[in-house]
Amino acid sequence: MTDALSPAPQSAAPPAVATAGDPTAGEVLTAHLTAQAVAFLRALPTVRGEPGGRPGEPDAQGGDLLRAVRRVGGALHTFAAAVEPGWAQELRDELRWLLNMLTQEPSYDRRLARLVAALDSLTRTAAPDRLPAQRGDEPSSPSTGMLAGHPGAAKARALLERQLTVARARIHTSSLQELRSARLHALADRMTLLTGEVPLAAPAAAAAREVLLPQAAAALGALARAAEALPLLRAGAAYNGDARHRLHAEAPLPDADAALGTDDAPWLRVRILAKRARYALEVCEPLLGGQASGTAARLDSLGRVLDRHQEAADAAATAAAAARTPRITPATGYVLGVVHADQRLEVEAARYSFGLQWPELLNSDWPDWPVR
Amino acid sequence: MTDALSPAPQSAAPPAVATAGDPTAGEVLTAHLTAQAVAFLRALPTVRGEPGGRPGEPDAQGGDLLRAVRRVGGALHTFAAAVEPGWAQELRDELRWLLNMLTQEPSYDRRLARLVAALDSLTRTAAPDRLPAQRGDEPSSPSTGMLAGHPGAAKARALLERQLTVARARIHTSSLQELRSARLHALADRMTLLTGEVPLAAPAAAAAREVLLPQAAAALGALARAAEALPLLRAGAAYNGDARHRLHAEAPLPDADAALGTDDAPWLRVRILAKRARYALEVCEPLLGGQASGTAARLDSLGRVLDRHQEAADAAATAAAAARTPRITPATGYVLGVVHADQRLEVEAARYSFGLQWPELLNSDWPDWPVR
């Protein structure tokens, strides 16, 4: 582990121009981007519901499409110096538009599943405990939730299901329209061109090690700086009440929703930077040859924690919004209050996990961490 | 530390009958009990509101009275073999009656203070952060609660204040009556007799080390057995959702209140055993001469954690009960739900602290831990 922290041979100064057998930055980037563009174009017809679509579940194809969109967008951002700037910026804007559109439906699905699971577990009455055994020392004992038998639970569940289903249906309709829009056709055309040729900038002619590894390092550095600026000491002290009592706000804020949003923002930003760093390592994989595989695995793990953070924050906001529905019963309001607090606790728990895992990433096998 | 774990000289078999200069069990017990009886009788008049009461705050005198009641009751339980059984049992019953009566008003006060503090902190809007600096890395930044500006907060606060004030006033009235009852007069007479002579049993004639230290060890052993039976592995994993999603119940229970009560019961039992062990060490202090002062300090610390556990559990139950008040608004119900979950989290947090502190107690300087 400590050996891996000292500069590895390939990060020592390489020749400025690629020599025979040493790929150029353009070659490595082109291989990655064209592969992602091909994956994009294979998944698109099914997602659009076109007859020429390949067999397979639309959801799975949607996942493939999202993966390609994120990877192309991430690579164009991280390795911006090696690609033609105007083209890259336009493509990134369009990919961001598509990403925003495609992530909304799955986000509503996950939010509903999370809230229903929380309600079910909070209202469970002494069913056999099926949680993983490593979590408890009495895995087979019955367990009960703190809302067991509460009269407001069924109404709260029905309310959340109704509101999220309506919101999801609205998004679904507008997504279907956008998936057939001229804007998406134009984006598909751009991706088709990308399977043939990537518009490169001058630095792409240099050796890939010279150009891409420092840029991947910069992506990891941006992540590290943002993560180190998080209140990790506080998040690392279990049960410090951060996410409920001590939201961070730059200035007095009008209400709790705004304060929660401000409190969550730096964590959501770190989530994006972690994904971007992970995609940068993927691009550099041919150069690294598994040398940063520990870093990649830890970035994946941190990414899951940060996904959980975002999903819990979204679910909490949904519960709080549902509690503002006119004419609900006090019992429904009470149950939604419990669920809101419960999900903010999941936010706290995710921050705590992040605080535990973060030092492991900084001690992983990436050869040259920019901050330490 | 490890040296202290091996049997210390004075716990090696002493002579069965006290020799000159070595106090008998009866002498040590009598000194302790008469001192406590004197403290009891000094505090009683003020608590009863009698003209002969000593100057000083009634609350402080109430605290003195409670301290004496707990210590006499604990000593009579732990060192039962050394005192006359019928007399001890009757006195313990009367002390328990007085203890139950005296603890209710302060319990309501603490519950209200805790709930109001939780509501204030949950609804705070970007006031300067006054929490202790060691808890956070940005102590001077403004902070906001997750209920900041919520329309239900003021009503929930007023409801809790009203309900707890009414309950407290009811208790106060009945306590005043009981404090002037014949039953309390009779108890005061018993305590007056105790300042003169303690009715001892035959074993009290033996050396104190021979009789009292094994009985104190038994009290520590009872605590250790009960604590080791707690789900400490689960409590020790931060944010495991125990106190909200996975209440322990021997059999299916009709509702959440019953399940919460069953889940809390073993922790409340450990709290009583920890207090009893602490009082046993106090009785043995003349024999130990500071030799178990580390154990005593850690018992005090665990006692504070278990007090917090009980207070949070009580406050949570109060919030849940208030949410069942007819004709409250949905917003009030929502806020009470957040507060209920927040206090159950404090219960989880106290269990987590207990799990961290418990091994330190077992490694403390008490010479002979019965379980390990």
C-alpha cells in the first residue's frame, strides 16, 4: 500500500511526443469515446420504443444509455484539453440535457421504493427478522418498527404512492415526447459521427501518459479537495445530529427546505466529482493496466454511499412535501414526520460511512494523489 | 490497568472474624446507613414545605433526599445478608414508594426541557452555532434545523408544554398530599431509628472485607451479566436503525408503544443495576481506599449515558402520545413525528455510547470482575 503511494515508473516524465508502441492521447480517447458512442446508439432505439430496437428490457437499455451518456460527458470534461473545445462543449450540453431527462423516471422509482421500504419496516409487527446476520447478534429474533400498527401508516403510504406515481407519469409523458424530438435526433447524429472520428485538439498528438494521466490526476485532485472541504470530522462522529439539527447555511435561510438543500449541496457535488474521477480512471485503464484498480474499486464504493446520500435526501424532501398536502389527517402528518426524520438519518448515516471510507481512498493504489 | 485485574492483596481470604483494627461488616454498613439517614432527615422538612425546613432551594433538598433514598435502598438490597431481613424488606418497600413519588415531577421537568430543546434546535434558523467546539470542525458557522420555519412547530411546542404542565401539576398535588401522609411520617420515624441503630444479621459480625466485598462483587456481576445480554454488537454499529426499525419483542405485540417498551426494558434494567453497583462501591469505599476509583468513575459515566437513554425514551413516548391528541393539525402531527423519531435516535445514540464505554468499565480497576 505505502509502496503504491510513491511515484510509479510510468508517471515519471515520458517523452513529449509519442514514440512507436506508445499510444497517443488521441488514440486512447478515440477508442474510449467511439466504444461509448456505439453503446449509446445500440441502446437508443429500445429506449425510444422504436420498432428497430434490439430485444431486451427497456430498463436495461435505459441503463446502458445512461452509462454511455455519463462516460462520454465525463471524458469530454476531464480531458477537455485534448478535444476540439467548441464541439465538446456543445456535445456536453446536449448530453446533460438527455441525462437530466433520463434520470428523472428512475429517480422517482427509487424514491418510491425507498419510502415504501422505510414505511414497511417502520410499521412491521414482529415478523421474523430478515436483515443480514452480520448486522445483528440475534438475527432470528422477531422485530417491530416504531410505527407498528399506527393508524396513519396506510394513509401515508397511499399518499406517497399516489403523489410519486402522478409525478412519474407526468415525467414519462414529457420524456416520450423528448425522446422523439428533433433535438434528440440531432444528438443521435452527433453520436453517430463520434463512432467514426473524434474531433481532437493539438495536445492529443502527444503521448497518452503525458496528457491523460495528469488530467485524470486533476480529476482525482478536484474530488479530493471537495471531499476534504466537507465537514468530515462532524460526519465522522456518529449520531452528532448534523443532518437534523445543524444544517449548514451560508446566511439565514427562509425555510428548512432551502437549508436542507444548502446543507446537501457540497455532498451532491462530491458525488458528481467521484463519478467523474471514476470515468477518468476508466479512460486511462489501458495506460494503468490495473495499477489503480484499488482506487477504482474504492471510488465505486464511495459512489454507492453518495448515491445513498442523494436518494435519502430526495426521499426526505418527498416526505416533507407530502406532509404539506392539504386536508391530510394528523396521523398521516405524524407518520410522514417520522419518515422524514428517518430519511434524514439515512443522510447522516451515509455521511458517516463516507467519512469512514474516504481515508481508504486516499491510501489506495493511485500512484500520485495530488492532495495529502 | 492489567495489574489491577489480578486479585489484589485485600481480596485474598481474610480471617472469618474481624481482628482488632479490621472493621466488621456491621460497622461499615452502620456508618454508611446512619450517614444517609441523617442526610434524609435534614432534607425532608424543606421538601415537605415545613416551617422547620432548612434554608436552601427545595429542588436541591429534593435532590439530597433522593440521593439518600437511593443509597439506603441500594445498600439494603446489595448487602441484604448482613441486615435483619424483615426490617430491610419493609424499609425498602417504603423507600421505593417514596422514590417513585419523588422522581415523577423532576422527570416531567426533564422531559419538557428535552422536548423543548429538541424543538428549538430543530426549528432554529441560522443562529450562531453554540454547540461545543470539539463536536465540529466549523464551530462558528451558522446552522439551521430541519424544521426551521415550519408552521406546525409553535403549535407542537405549545401542545407539549400544555400537556406536560398539566401532568406535572397533577403529580405535584398528589405528591404534596403524600408528603404529609401518615405513611411518610412512619417512614421518617424508621429513618430516625436508623440514625441510632441498624438492625444487623449474624454475618455482620464478620470482617467487612469478607462479607461486603463479595456482595459488592455480586452487584457488579449482576450488572455485567445484564449488560452482556444487551444487543451490544448491534448497538455498536452506528446508524443500524435498531431503535426505529428493529425493536425487540418476545412475541408479536399489538402496537408500537408496547414494542418500544419491550425494546427499552433491558436497558432500563441495566440502568438500575449500574446505579446499584455504584452505591455498593460507595459502601465499600472505606475498605477499597480509592482502589476501585476508576471503576466508580466509569460507572458514573455509564449511569449518565443510561439516564440519557431513559430520558430520550420518555420524551419519545411523550411526543408519540401528544400526536394522538384529537383535533391537532396535520402540521402539528408532522412536527411531533419528526420529534418522536429524533428522540428515538437519541435512544440509539445512547446505546451506541454505552457499547463504546462498556468495555472500558470491564477493563477498569475493580480487582475481581466476576464475568470476563
